[in-house]
Amino acid sequence: MVGASAFLIATGYMDCTQPGAAIILLTCAVTLTGLQYAGFIVNHVDIAPKYAGILFGISNTFATLSGIFAPYVVGVVTKNSTQRQWQTVFYITATIMMAGAIFYLIFGTGDLQPWAKEKEEISDTEIKNSQEMVEADLAKGSTEKNDNCVTRM
């Protein structure tokens, strides 16, 4: 995210006479943000495989909020559409990106969470005992069926 933030900030210093350079810098920033998907997107599966879809839905909902509020913030900040105002927009974006990356580095983990672990409801001994009981019931049931069975031809 450091590289993407640097490219975004550099984009803010491009003026109207440098559209090609601005496009290249912005493309580099967006390309580098694509690298994040190899990290945090798969993290849902790492921390809670059974609940990964639910977790992704919740986190993606919160992530979408930035896309809802960003146009409003940009509109407020760039009332006169000056270069300095656009630099402020790019600084805000870079700050949010870096804050998210730092938060993830500090608090993020790939460890399976205790609340997501499968609980062993039945022990191996209980499974063996229940299998023996089923086999005994089947043997008893098949004997009773054979005694009461009527053969038709």
C-alpha cells in the first residue's frame, strides 16, 4: 500500500498539461492496490473456513461505504477543482489506504479463530459404542424380520 499511496500522491502533483503522466501514475497506483487481494481477501478462509462467505459479505459491506461516501467528500473538497484541492483528495485517499494497511499489519492474523473451530460433539469411543449398538440392532432386526417374513411367488 506504500507504493500505491506514493503513486496517488504523485498523481496529485500532475497538472492539466501532463495527462499522460497522470494516467500512468494512477494506473500504477491501481495496479499496486491489486496486490492486496492475495493477502486480505483469502484471509476470510484462513480465519474461519466455515464462515468465510458470511465474513466476506460483512467486510465487503463496510468496504462499500467508502465508495458511497467518496463522491460526496470529493465534491466538498474540490469545489473549485484546483490542483491543491485534488492533492488533498489524493492525500486523504493515501492516508486511508496506509491506515488500513497498518491496522491489518498490527491486528490481522491468519490463524484459525477459536469461535470458528469445529466442535467435536462425539468422541471416538462414543462413535465405536454407537456403531456396535447399530450393528446389534440390525442383527436383531434382521432375525425378527426373517421370522415374520412371508415369501410370495
